[in-house]
Amino acid sequence: MIPREYLKKIRQIEVRTNRLAQELLAGAYHSVFKGRGMDFEEVREYQIGDDVRTIDWNVSARTGITHIKKYREERELTMVVMVDVSASGIIGTGQQSKRDLAAEIASVLAFSATRNSDRVGLILFSDEVELYVPARKGRAHVFRLIREILFYEPRNRGTNCQKALHFLNVVFPRRAIVFLVSDFIDKGFEKALRVSNQKHDVIAVHISDPSETKLPSVGWVTMEDAETGDLIEVNTSNPKVRAEYEEAARALNDSRRRMLRRAGLDLIEAETDRPYQTDLKKFFERRIAKRAMG
């Protein structure tokens, strides 16, 4: 039996994100992803107006007549939402935690897929794969995914993206659209990202909170690493301490962006203190522009 307060929170997210999926992302989702899943159907002679990028040069050279490859759009795609549920997800200095934000973004994406008759699967991970929900269709299925992301209680505290990506490649042998939602407090998983992105279309969604990049001036505080439990005393009134903290955070973010670019991933950056809708919209606009350029 799901507690009433849980149901209320799930319902609130469902209403907000379903509307966003319908009004903002439905057309963009179809434009970006439906055209990516193409099955080869046949080769036929070139006709005026055909896209020259589809010319089959081998067949054209062999026959002496220009031919193009004809494709048909895949009727059904699979989206996989991978959500980091490690202990650092509880961080949130505003009205929502990083995990709450992850649930909202995952919900919008899942509803967008559902509206386009695609299947959605879920992988929750910490330093182990915590939960796997096979890809299915339908509103009730998305409702379950939201519930799991919000309220699943992980067994472990750490983060291991490499293990999660390996599991993804095993349970999804065919190409899928993969949204990897995490704060990426982890190391040594760049190779795993490259391998997964060659097999799937992997998009990184970096979730962060302002407290991770800027310290308030409130005197001495005890800070705890949510994933390791390590404690450290910090004098936040010291301008030098705050400046060093902010510089270290900038360097870490820059390093993360470079790593994701090297792995060939698109990146969506979302923070708990600002509307995530703008970040999602910008991602789809970039993808549409990239496709238009060929």
C-alpha cells in the first residue's frame, strides 16, 4: 500500500511533467529521435527532390545509374532512463533535492516517449545496480517509474557508473535512447561511456545543487560527504576558503564536461534552484539544429 503523501507527490509530478511533455517536447522528441531509428528497406533509382545524402555510391558506380538507399522509420523505439540514487542525491538547499529534480526530468522524458508510442525502461544505480524495470508502454508504467525514482530506498551509498553502463549493454542488446541522470560523483568510467554511446544514443543529464559550487558565509560548519560519510570542519567566513571551494568546483565541472565531450555525449545540465524546462528545451533545439546541418 503506497502512503497517501507518496501518492500526492507522485500525482503532482505527473500533472506537471505530463503537461510539459505534451506542450513543449512532444514534437521535438519526435523530430529528434524518431528520425534516428531507421531500418534499411531497399535501393531505388534517384528521383529529383531526393536527399543526396542517401545516395548509394557503390550501387550507383556498379550500375551507372544513380541510386539511393530508402529507409523506413522504426515504429517503436526504446528509451532507458538511468538514475543515480546514491546518497548524494539527498542534497538540496532549495525546495527540491537532486533526486526530486531527477524524478521530474525522467518523468518528462518518459511521458514524451509514451506519447510517441515508445517503450520506457528504468535502471536505478548506486555503486551497484539497485533496480531494473524492463521497458514497457503506457501511463500506468510511467507512474510506476516516477514512484520508484522518488521513493526507492537504495542499499548502497556510493556511485559506480561503469557497472551501471555494463548492465545497460547486457539487458538492452538493441540500440536505445539512454538518458544517464547523475551528479557524476565518480571516476574511471569514460571508457564505459564511449562503449555504451557506440551501441546506444547516450545523453548525460548532470544534476547539481548550488551548495556544491558556492559556500555561504555562515562561520564554522561541519560538512559531510554524503557517499562516504567523511566529515570536515570548514570556516565558511574565510573568503579564501570560499574562493578555493568555488575554484575546485569549477575545475571539477570543466573536467566533467571535457570527459563527456571526449566520450561523444550530449550534455544537459540542470540545477535544483532553476527551472529545468529551459535546459531540456535547449537540448532538443541543439539536436534539431545538428540534424538539419546533416
